Amino acid sequence: MIDPLLDLTAEIRSRVPGLPKEGVTQLLGCVEGFGLFRDARGLHHRAFSQIAPAEGPWDLSPLIDHTLLKPEATGAKVEVLCAEALTHGFASVCVNPLWVPLAASLLRGSPVRTCTVVGFPLGASALAAKAREAELAVKEGAQEVDMVLAIGAAKSGDWEAVRRDFEGVRSAVPAPAVLKVILETCLLDEAEKIRACELAGDAGLDFVKTSTGFSTGGATEADVALMRHAVGPRMGVKASGGIRTYEAALLMVRAGATRLGLSASVAVARGAAGSGTY
């Protein structure tokens, strides 16, 4: 079981190679009832069936994209977001494109990455416009881009348009920049979710993601598990939308998520519940 866990968590371990401080145990990923943990002694894997209910909470900070996508977000709030991400060691801050230069300047030289969204939240931009938005975001300092699926094209069965959209944004966001696609799973049926995941993998995207947090539903365990099964262990799965407690975040990780899009990040990192709406 260790090999699938290592494959699943390769991105996390390369991004955050150091061991946590004494007394902290990180949960990096889960496969088929096993979790990969990291503490001051190194990596070890355990079956959840052999873990006492009282154990934990485990540190999920390296998996968290600390998110502020509200239209009323201000520069002052982005500054707070970045300070919190640096304090807690989150994977990234995720902000609207307007705030990418500010976030990038505040996070420069740190392990915390600058993430933004394009074609957000509807995914209905012209394909060239979405690619150009992504290209500009990278030039302004974004290291990760979360694009929204062309949902209408997918619902119409126009998978060629979906493929072109993926390939266009991937060209605008070349590696090592990370590219994720938000499927808006609440609007897709199971076959559409699987097909979108397959095409994302074919186009060389790095992650598939559940939700914008601005539609009719958010992340579910079932969707995360389905997406993980569709992409296998070598591609990331990001759960986002409506995850406001440590317990909910843990369920998503156990279902196969390797990133968590949260606005209640600080509370979840402390093993508690937050009031964020994302």
C-alpha cells in the first residue's frame, strides 16, 4: 500500500519536503483505507481501521488552499489572508486575479504559493479570453491557476470544445505552474464528471477540482471518490465548496482529496469549525 500512497502524495512531498516540528503529525493523503502520515521521525502509513477514534486531529495545513474569492474582498483582507497562510504553512492562497500581484509580492520567497481563478465562476468565457486571463495571471505572479470547466459545452456533449479549452489554458500556464480545472460537480452527471476528468488528464492538467463555491452545491465525499477513481493516483483532486469543519475536511482527504479549498482554513487547521462560506 505504500507505493500508491507515495504516488498520491508526490506533489505534496516535493512542495513541502521538510519534516514537521516535534509533536505535529501531518496527514498527507489516503488510499483504500490507509493514510500516509508525516511527523518529526519521517513518513509512515497506517490503516484507519487500526486507528483509535480519539487520535488526531492531524495537521492538514500542507493540503489547504487558503481562499478568499468574495467580490467585496479588499487589499487589506488579502494581506491578512497571506499572513495567515504564512503562519500556518498552507499550500497556497487563492484570490481573484485582481489581487494576484499583491499576494505574489507578500508571499515571494516563501513555500506558500499564489493561486488564482480564471473563467470564474461560470466557465462560460470565450476560450481565448480564458487562456489570456490565465496567461496574464501567471505573468503577474500566479503559480497555480484554477480554471472553470466550460460547463455548457460539457452539458451539450461538445467535448471537443472542452478539450480545446483545456489545451488552450494549459499552453498559457506551462509547467511548473500548476493547473486545476473546477468541474462544478453539482451541475454534472456521473458520466460527465468522469469524461471531464479523463480529458483533463489527457490535456496534462495537474488537478481536478469539485466546485467554485458559487453554485448550487459544494464538495461531496462521493464526488471526490469518483474523481479520484477517474484520474488515478498521479493526478491531484481538490475538494472545495462548503467544507467548514476539520471533520468534513478529513472526510474529503480520506475520500482521495490531496488539496482542500477552504475559507475556514485557520479553524480547520486547529481541528475546529469555521464560519467561512467557501
